[in-house]
Amino acid sequence: MNSMTGFGAASAPLASSTLRVEISGVNRKQTEIAVSLPRSWAELETRARDLAAGAVSRGRVNLNISLQSSGSGNAALSVNRAKLTSLKQRLSDVSNELGHPVEASLDALLRLGIIAEETDADISPEDAWAVAEPAIRRALDAFCTLRAQEGANLRRDLLARIDTLRDYRSRMLERASGVALRHRETLLKRLEESGLPLPADDERIIREIALFADRCDVSEEMTRLGSHLDQFCAICAKDEAVGRTLDFLCQEIFRELNTTGSKANDAELAQLVVNAKTELEKVREQVQNVE
């Protein structure tokens, strides 16, 4: 079992700079992979995405590749003088038309590619990939290791909560077994208090108790609930992506609890169902973190 959350990073020297890879993951129902890298290496996006896709099956993964200056000072910058000259002429024309000066911000110069880090522009995509690929694989290894560790913690928490649900199931079974008998005693007492005493073996009493017992019988729900809890534990033991399956089982467990609650003509049994639903909600929240 793996968690969908995790982080991994790796670095490698590239030319006079350092290539940095960072991978992080968060919860998502489907697989989403977002890749961020220097503009001049845009053609590497598909290759980087494919590497990440091979390591995950669910969740949103952010893969960031950046180039950092190895020196202690600021990174060297290059200026595209042809673009700068063209931009100055355009701005001059617009200023004359509007009657007031129009200036370009540093942010605009960066976005237009007029000013760029020389470290980005001077390294070809293929040279960058030769260094980036092994760095991505190392970052993915660290990312997956952390997800596996978190997944082990999730498994322990989920199994402990399933044990709590088993306990609620046992108590519900015990309480449900006496519902019909308690109803019989209550019915006879009310008849006696109303001045209409009837013997316990009266055919009408027997028929009423039989109908009531049938309406309140939750044995099938409890059997299915026990089966779902067993399946949940068995699936947790698998070393594969089980998040969607566990999510489905949570829905089935809720269905059995809900039916039991609707049949429960007993305050204590109804309270046990409410408590079990509360615990199940905690299970569902944790399952949202499972790959």
C-alpha cells in the first residue's frame, strides 16, 4: 500500500550549473502529472512525464526541473539584443500615439525571452536530458520510498479502525438478537396496562412478534458487513494500488450500516450504528490518501 502524498529530490552537475529535480504528490481520484522545466527544454516535457507516469497510478504529481547557478553570486544573464531593439521601437511608436511614455517591466522582459539565464539558453535539450533522466529516476526512487513509508502508516491506522468496526458489529449482533424478545415483553406490558391482557401464546401476539422480528432482522446485513471487513483487511495486505477498491468497499460498508440503522427498532442498536458510521467516516478520509 502506498500513500499518494510524498516528496523526492535529486541534483546533478550540468555544465557550470546544477540541475535540480523535485517531485511532490498530493491526493487526486485520477492520475495527473504536471511538469515544469526551463522554456528552452520544453521538448523534454513528454519524456519527463512518461518517467513519472511509470511510477504512479493515482494522484497528482508535480515534477519540477530547474537549473541553478553553482556559484555563490547571481546567475549570469544574457540579453537578446535584436528583440530588445525591436521592443524599444514598438514602445516608442506606442508612446508617440498615446502621448505619454510606455515602459516595459523586468517581468515583461523575462516573459518575452529578452532577458534569460545563460545557463538555460546555452545547454541543448539533449545534453540536459542526459543529466536530467538519471536525476529524475533518483528523485522518483526517493518519492516512492516516502510514499511507501507513509502507506505503511496508513495501513496500520486503517486496520486498527477496521478492528473497531468489528467490535461495533459484534455489539450490534448481540443487541439485535434480543430486539424481538424485548418488543414482545413491551407489547404484553402495554396490553396489560391498557386493560387488554392477552396470554403470551395468543395467536395474535405470536403473529405480531413474528412480523416484527422479520422486519427487524439484520442478520443478512451483519453477514455482509463481516465479509466486507474481511475483504478490506485482505486488500490492505496487497502490494499494489488498492485505493479505488478500498473506496468502493467503504461505500458497501456504509450501505450495510445504513440498512441496519433503518431496520433498528431499538435506541441502543441505533446508537451503535451511528458510532460505527462515525468510525467509517474516519476510514474513508484515510482511504482518500491511498494510491
